[in-house]
Amino acid sequence: MTKINFFIVNKDHEGRRLDNFLFSKFKKGIPKSKIYSSIRKAKIKVNGRKTKPDYKLQSGDKIGYPELVQKTDINDSPNLQDHIDLIKDSIIYDSKNFVVLNKPPNYAVHGGSGLNFGIIEIVRKIYKYSENFNLAHRIDKSTSGCLVIAKKMSALRDIHKQFRNRSVKKVYECIVKGSWPKELKKINNSLDIQKTHKTDQKTVKTNSGKESLTKFFINEQMNGYTKITAIPQTGRTHQIRFHCLDAGFPIIGDKKYYLGNSKTDAKRLMLHARTIEFTDNTEKVIATSENDYGFTDFKKSI
């Protein structure tokens, strides 16, 4: 018979999503996909009932879960100190509530799916007493740039409220294939997620999807490419990447959303979260990531 363990939700976690609560509890190694699978298959239940990942927890809720297999500990990873040093050097803002870092490309934001660690696990190695550090949002593994981490639950709830109210402003830069038209200043359509594999998914345009809006501005035309600024007004999965593809000007180096040889025109996905603007307590913060991890080098190479 499978042994069932339990978490009891206290007031500090009231109103938090079930999946985010579980991510924080299993932060030492259970893959995200494993947690979602266990919720979907009702191996993880709330008050004895099958529950959705976005269920908002109530004080006193009893979360039952089976023994989940841990993945390899971060301390067993080769070259761990090199990763720690790189991420430590990428920190661009640090307060009692938040850390903002300039995430390098090809670093996942959290461990899972065969990875020993992600950015959040490394950050928890850098700071003492960081058990309650949590991602305030996510950016794709292949995308670089500004990533916000909340140091405590009150800060996490505060910035999530800012995201819901759309008061957080994010500005991205990207290099696309072709000459972006001057008149194309925004793309607004409905997007949905479509599974392409057990562990993979892709954004598609559908009539029944969620509204997505991105504003675009041309920075520079560059010999068959265009460097543009993209300002998302909504936060759909792969929104900027799909919008560029849908317009016929895919981001170069994108191996998922590409046309012709655009996926091999650059060694990395040329999408960078340049700035993020939010409020830390009562102070307005504008964090800027100066290192663009290869954009300047690409311009010199063409």
C-alpha cells in the first residue's frame, strides 16, 4: 500500500496556487512535470479530492501526496561553483524583498526534466536563509535577461498582484529575419497551447485562445535582419516568439518557431529581456540588463 504524506496549509500560504505551493515545498528536486502529472492523476489531492493545479489554497487545507522520487542533488553537479559565480555576477538589483538578475541564455529558471538545477536553485546556494526565495515570473530557458526573484512570501504576493494588474512593464529586444515593416507596430490575436509531445508544447493561433498583444518598434535594420523592441501587453507562453513568426519575421536562433534557415542564423535564440519595471514596497524599480549575451557580437559578424 502506498504511503501518503500530508502538508497542512497555514495562513501564510492562503490564496496561493496549489502548483506554486508544491514547487516551493519540493524545491530540492522534484521535477515540475512530475508534480503536474501527480496532480492530474489524483496522486496529489486536497482534502481527499482531486484538484486542479490553479486551485487557490485555504488555511487548514490538507494536501495528501505519495513519496516522490528526488532527482540528483544540485551539490552533485559538475562545475557547480562556475555556475554559482556566473549567476552571482549577473545580479543587477538586490533589496530585502527582491533579487533581479540578468539570466544567461540556456539556463532554465528551475530544475526538472532531467536538469539537476535551474536559476532558482543556484540563487538559493548564493544566499543564506533563502528557503522562501521564489520565482516571481518565468522566462524561457533560451531567453536571456531580467528575471525577478522574490525573497519572501509577502513580496511574492505583492509582485503577483502587480502582474495581475498589468503594472509590471517588461521590454524585450530581439533580432528577426528580414526587414520588419515600419507600419507593423502591434500584433493582437488569440493564442493557445498545443501539445506536440508528452514533454513539449507549442503556441498556436486559434479563435478560442486567450487574447495576446505585443507592441513592436524598430531599432535598427541590419543587412537582412532587423533589431526590434518588443513590449508584451499580455503574458502568454512564447508570445513574442510566436508573434514574430506569425508576422513572417521569426527571431533568429529559434529552433521551435522558425522559417527556412532562421533557426541556424544565430547560435542562440536572439531574444533578450532588456528591462523590467515594478514597485518594490513603495519604490519604483527599473532594472536594466546591459549584457545582451551576444547581440553586439552578432551585429559585428554580419
